[in-house]
Amino acid sequence: MPLPTIIALTKEIIHQDELLAQITLPTTGASVVFTGIVRGITSRGAVRQTTCLEYEAYQPMAEEKMRQVADEMRQKWPSIEGIAIIQRVGKLDAGTPTTLIACTAAHRDTGIFEAARYGIDRLKEIVPVWKKEIGPDGEAWVEGHYHPKPGE
């Protein structure tokens, strides 16, 4: 039986409980969920207010890279049972969930926390999703720090 993996780039609301149910097996005894949320106030560097973020992506490439992240998670933590990687696109108001990384496993001490952390870090690193920050002082595309290497 293949292990459940859900990959989605969506404009729809993230329904955490439904996603967890889809990646839970009869052997599942633990889940870890990370949810990224649009910040209304950013305090790293200069403090600024954000009204909303606008996310864009090239869907075929983004979904391929999201699958790559899930595959890497399974290689590093073979005890992971289910994986869900969801990225919202479109205009999202402050306080709105934007990203969800969820993992399930039989036990909590099998790398499940590390796998979820790896999933969000790697998503931000290699998945081509662009965001525009919109606030009372204007709008600007947020530059990423990742520059792909050959073969990535």
C-alpha cells in the first residue's frame, strides 16, 4: 500500500483536519503540523505593516518541486507515514494561513518533528513561489535567498 502524500498549490482555504485525516493510517500515533501565516507586522529589520501578501507560482514546476521535497523527507526519515505539503496562492490577508506541512508517523520519536521542519525550510528554498508584500506604504516583491545549482 503506497504511503499517502498530498501535494497542492491552491487558492482554497487550508482545511487542516481534513488533510490530517487523509494522511493518517491505522498505525499512526503522531502528527506534526506546521502552518505559515501572513504576518500583519514584520519586525525583522525595519518594522513594517503588511495588509496582505499576494502569492504567485508556475504550477507545474512548483508542484514538481513540492513532490521533490516530499521525496527528500521520505528518504531522510523513512518512518514517516503521511505527508501533506500545501501552498496557497492569490491574495491573502494578514492572519491567513498560507502554507501547511504535515507529517504522520507511528511514534513521535521517529524524526517527525525534524521532517516537518525540513519540509518548510526546503519548500521556501526550492519551490518557485513568489510573494508580493502589500501594506499602507506600498507594495514590493520579496526577494528570496536561494539560487538554484545545476541539477536541483
